[in-house]
Amino acid sequence: DTAVSQTPKYLVTQMGNDKSIKCEQNLGHDTMYWYKQDSKKFLKIMFSYNNKELIINETVPNRFSPKSPDKAHLNLHINSLELGDSAVYFCASSQARGRRAEAFFGQGTRLTVV
Amino acid sequence: GNSVTQMEGPVTLSEEAFLTINCTYTATGYPSLFWYVQYPGEGLQLLLKATKADDKGSNKGFEATYRKETTSFHLEKGSVQVSDSAVYFCALSEETSGSRLTFGEGTQLTVNP
């Protein structure tokens, strides 16, 4: 069983389109995250939800909107896609908050905007 | 704020060579430290962790010791294999940062037969 699963794995779309990435975890964790990995492999947090409540919202354009219908799901919707949004987006989850929060990652969604 | 600095890559080694990837950190509180590994085309997997000073994390022959005095968490392996070729990320997590992971830049390791 896949612990953290994301769909789709690959997404190619044109500038200006709106797209969504879905994430589900079956680990029973309370906290979920979205991270962005750029072309140089650098990873940076975008959002974090704890029990459906937004707890981290980094400086991300408001074209990006996360939604957590329940604590096992965290989706990412992106409006008006731009070339610079091309990256790999990783969903993750963890059980504990704070310093011991070891995260489990999905396989990533490679988004290419053309 | 928090930050993690890793040695620059890429690193290329021959099979059975000794590996060290340096990692140092800056944190406002008392962090937990992690090494994650990313194999080609895959997500990140936790390799090992340490949650307090002088703890040693170990897994699959890799080791790292939490050194508070030098704010370091260097990754070592005595004898690398071709299958260890991947990108390695050092990361920290602490209470004041709301459970987010702060990552280093990643180090690409290639092991040749």
C-alpha cells in the first residue's frame, strides 16, 4: 500500500490554464504539506495543514490554493499557470508537530508549463 | 531563521570508496536533524534521523552524529555501492518553525562500478 500518493505523476499544460494536484495519505497522520522542488533540486515548503487547518502559508502567489477536505487529503489548485511554475511538487505527511516531525513524501508531480 | 548548508556536489566515487557529505545548520531552537535520499524519478525517503545532541542515526550502512557543539550532522558510509547513487538532502525540523522541514541544497552522489 502506498503511504502518500499523489496524482498525476506528470502534468504538461499550457500557460494560463488551471490545474489541480491531489494527495492522499493512509498513515493516519494529522499534518500534511506541499513542497516545491525547483530545477536545481532545491526544496521549499509551500503550505502545511494540521487537522484541516492551515498552519503554514509561505510566500506563495495566491494563484496557488491548497484545500484539505479531511485530514487524509490535501489538494493543490493552481490558477493561471505561468512558465515559472514548472517544478516538481511533493506532498508529505507527518504524525507529530514540532521538532520531531519526520515527514513521509509522495512520489512527486512533475509539472511542466509550456 | 533556520538554514542548512550541505557540501557542494556533485560527488563521484568508485564502488567501495568511503563517503562523507558535510552538513551544518543554523537554528533558533533545538532542532531534530534528518537525512533524506531521493533516487532518480522518485520521492524523498527518510534515510536516518537524530533528535538530540550526540545521538547517532544509522540505516543501510549510513551514519550521522548530531554534533551540537559544531552544529553539524555529517553523513558517512564506509563502502558505497552503485545503488547508493542518488541525491542526498540534510534537513532540520524544530518547534518554532511549525514542524516544517528546512532542507539543504542537496548533494548528487554518483557511484561508478
